[in-house]
Amino acid sequence: MHPLAIIVNNKAKNISALTTYLEELTNHHLTYELFEVTPERLDHTIRQCKKNYPVLLIGGGDGTLRSAAQLCADTNILLAVLPLGTMNHLAKELALPSDPKTLAQAILQRNTVTIDLGEVNDLIFLNNASLGFYPLFTRERDYFNKFYNKWLSYLPGLIQSMKKHDYLSLIIQYKNKHIFINTAFLMISNNLYCYQFPMALKRVSFKQAILGIYYIKQEKLRFFKTLWSVFSRKNHFDIKKSNTPIKVHIHDRKQIIIALDGERKTVNTPLLFKTRPQSLTFIGHSL
């Protein structure tokens, strides 16, 4: 069997677990080349490795996986996941092998699952792309993460974001629809989320080639009011879907910061969202 390339983001939250995974791969007689790299070197390393290795084992969170997806979509590369991030949303939703022994066995068996991807202005996303409040929140959270651990940084990051955020004037176009809104938050998802109280978000399927559209019906978010609306089950969101491209025009903005799977990117406007059906393959359990 050809050696694996293991590419690990050395800033991943749970990188301390890497040794246990490597030991289990060795116990299963799997050979590998290990590349521990900074986030800045991640794309370059993936580009080089995909030329020489048919299987890439990616260590990090959803942002690290997004980088791999950007470079490996619509290729013959197989991706496996070392869930070393904070949340690991995609790995959990796909029920990918997560403990060291199960992962090693899955690599040997080579069961695969192929999923759709989302795209906005040529940038890939696995889970969702959002604008407005959430990109600001990730910036504030990352700032407070310099002083606290990542979980503790969420609360001050959330409070500061609610104080600072502005609203966006948007025109959302898809099919023959034109939606005019002022909103604090817009999210486009790769396939549809189902909402389970109180805050469990999970995709119904990764193979429907549908984009979900979610926006909040408020221009300004207030901490306690928003918290109350969640736990009182009041619906302050509008939810729509499209199996065709979605164009989003943003009033008076030539560029905007969006969050792709939690990673901030500056992009030109307007935004054009598309689905890329069945374009990325993971080692895992068949859906």
C-alpha cells in the first residue's frame, strides 16, 4: 500500500492527540510521511503532497479541512480526517472514524463517502458561508483567545460582537426570486440543516446538491433578547433553499469579509453561491 501523507496544522487545538493516532497507524502497519506545518504553509504542503500521495490524512479542524477541499475537489485524491480541531463539525456530521483504532481500520478498508461542496466566488466551503455578525464574532473570539482558552473566549467575543455589529442591505437572487432584506446575519449552507432544540445543527444529507439560505429578521442583535428567542423557540430566522446558483448583492460594498467554515476571507461583491455535487471523497463509512 502506498504511504499516506499526514498533513497537520500545528496550531490545531487538540494537536496533543496526534501521537496516539500515529502509534495506532504504526500498529496497523500503515506507513506514512508526516508534515506538521503552520497555517501559512498548509496550502503549499497540500499542493505538493497531492502530486505524490493518493491519500491525504488531514489533521485539524473545519478550517483546515476547507483548505484541503479547496485543493482536492474534483480530483482522485482521497481525504481522511484527524479530528484535531475544537468543534470538528464535518467529521461529526458525516460520522467519520474519529478514534485512532477505528480510523486506522477505515484507512485499510478504504470505504469511502463522496459529498457535495458549496462554492462562493471560486472559494469552497464544506459546511457554510456567512456574512454579517458571524465573521465579526470570529474576529472578536480570536482576539480574546490570546488571553483565555478558546472556550472561555466565546462569551466576551459574543458580547463584543453584539455591541459592534452593523446590518447589511442585501438583494438575494435565485431562480425567479428577488429578496430585499436588511439583516445582521446571512448564512448559505452546503445542503440543508435541520434544527433541533436547543441548538443542535445537522445536515439532513450531503448529497442533495441544495444550498440553504438562512437570515435573521433583525438589523441589530441584543444579547439577552437573542438568547431568550432561542430558548423560547421564537422563530426569528427565515429559511429557504435553492438548487440553482444564488447571487447576493450588498449595498455600498465592493468587498466584504465572509466566514467560510469559520475562516475569515475578504471577497469582492456581488457574491455568487453554487453547489458542486459529489465533488469530494473521504475515507469513512458509506452513507
